[in-house]
Amino acid sequence: MRVVVLILLLTAFLGGGARAEVPPVSITAPESEAWTGERVRVFVELRANGSFSGSASFDLPEIPGTLLIKVGNPVVGTKEMDGESWFVQTHEFALFSQKTGTVTIPPFAVRFGSRDGFTGPGKEVTVKTEALPVKIQRPPGSEGIPFLVTTEKLTVEETWDPVPGAATVGDVFRRTIIQKAEGLTGMALLPAPTVAPDGVRIYEPRVETSDNTQRGAFMGERRETLTYLLQEDGSITLPELTYTWWNPEKESLESKTLPAVAVQVVPVPFLVEPAATGWFRANGVVLAVLVVGLVVFLRQRIATVFQKAWRILNPPERVAVRHLRRACHRNDPAAACESWNEWRSVVARDVHPDAELRTAVLAMNRALFGPVAECAWEGRALWYAFSKSRHAARSVGVLSSTSALPFLNYPNNNRWIS
């Protein structure tokens, strides 16, 4: 009996002394299973003994065939853990994957500041999350669909400018397609197919994405404008476009087809010259020679005027943004890196990217200079973060001035990757 009592006392003593340590960061997913293209909510919880200081930053990893983005603003509160009161800051992320099977979010670095109590000195904390596996299941019957989104409601609308009808070779039709989906970000919606019949040239679409997270709702929108140039005469049919998605509530595939449009294209009519007077008939050649001579004589002045007009209409900052957008849409990390450096060299010196843009730039550099990745780099995340950061900077007037000189150095806390 004495031996048993001693063993129990020793166990209680050792158990009371082995107090579990509360980790400063945790990552969880309330739903660890999802359909292909469905939003998976991921939460990263930061913990500190005192109040938080500054903004937290995350080195989000690149996951093949998967999009991981931060959404909303952090929620700050307190929580009792291990007999102590901890300050807690919860950040929400959204994961969308086109993969099938287990998709693992690898450990990634998290940096945040905290104080001892409310007034103590601030300190910088750098930790890594644990790996988080998520099981992605392919909806039945969707095996032949290369890109699938999962949502209970998807609306697809289109407008034409001008409305298709009788046309002439050289005419242009613009087709604007707007997708809206609940529970999805605009970046996770299906890109419009860029297909066109013979005799029609289709240009790179102009894409705009946005998200609405008011009152806890999450609504994503993707707006694309396809431009068709009619190059040949005859009967031409601009193609139909079909959008298919998986409805998890009904557990069925749903689709909407934007109808094809038939256009009758006629050749460019020849210009009918009015009856020329005898004077114009006799002196037309002389007038033409005089006009050509005047143009040649003033060619330098005309070129200067055109160059000035071109610089006014196309300032360096706008040209750099256009180059970056094209590189991101082509998923070309080399061109994107060159365009990014081009933009940095002309914007105001006090413009510094936020954490999301820094993460996107780091991903671009990893794809360009790092080891060979499992899949090709996708520029949608960089363009989305860049557009969002640039819009925020314009709203406070940070981009009101430009400089032709590049940045000489950067603040240490921004951790630029060149």
C-alpha cells in the first residue's frame, strides 16, 4: 500500500510539473474535406502574453494547382489557455484547389509584434505554422472538366458593344462577361475561353476581379472583356461559351451557356470619288507633290509633336503597369519580374508594398530563381495583390508623383526580394 501511494504521489508531482507550453501560432481548418474548387476556410491564430503591436505578415507558400489568399481583417480577443489569459489574433484565409486527393499547406513563416502586458517594450516574433492537410474530392461526373468551381449560386451575364449585326471587314465587337459567385473569390472563377473561328482575331482579354466581404458574406466577381476583330468577309459565327460548376447543396453539376452569335461580314466598300473638276484633274499631281514635300520638310517637327503626345498619353508608370499586367496574364515570371522592376523605378519613393504584395513578389522570384517547381507559375495572385495595393495607394494620394530614379534602399521590415 505504501508503494502504491508513493507511486501515485510521484505521478501527480511529475504531472503537475510537466506543464504544456502554449505555442505562439496555430493553423486549423474547421472543414478538412472539400470539393474541387470549393472554398476551404483556414484560420491562423496568433497568441501573445501581452497586447499586439504592428501588423502581422505571412509568407504564404505556393501550392501547385491551388490558390491560398488572405481574406477579411483579423479578429482580436483573449482566451484562457493552460490556466493563463492570452491575447489572441485570428486571421482567416481561403484555399481553392483544382487538385484531387490530399492537398497539404506546408509550414510557412509568420511574423508579428507583441508587448509584455499593455505598456511593455515591443518585441518581434517569428514562428512557423505546422503543416495542414486538406482532402479534396472530385465531384462525380466532372472528370472531363479541366477547371471546376464549386458554389451554390453562380450568375453569368454578358453584354456586347456594339450589338452584333451587319458588319464590315475591320469592325470590332467587344464581349463583356460578368461572373458572380457566392463563397468564392473572383480570382478562383473560370477564365473565359479565348477561342475564335477562322477570319476572326481575338485579343488578350481585359480582366478585373473583386471581392465583397461585407456583413460576413463572401461574394466574388470576375469581369472579362473579349475583343473580336473581323478580318474576313462572309458568314462568321462568334462561339458560344459554356460555364459549368458544381452545386454542393444539390450535389449536381449545373451550367449556363452564352449563345453563339452569327454575323454577316461584307467587304470594305470602295470609296466613290466625286466628279473632279478640270482644275483638280490637271493639278492633282502638283498638289500631291507639294503635300509630300511639306511633310518631308516638317518631318522633324511632326515627329517631335507625336513623341510629346505619346509621352503624355503613355507615362512611364502606366506603361510599366501595362507590361506587368500582360506578363501576369501570360504567366511569364521573367517578363513579370522585369516589369515589376520597371514599375519600381518610376513610382514615388515612399511607396512600399503591403504584406500580400510582398508575398506575391516572393512567389514570382521563387518561380524564376528558385529550384524547378512542380507546376508553372500563375500570375493571377501577383496581379491581384498589385492592383489591390496600387488602388489603396492611389486612394491616399501616394502615387501622385513619380520619379525616374530607382529606389536606393528599402526599410528592413519590408524584406524586399529583387
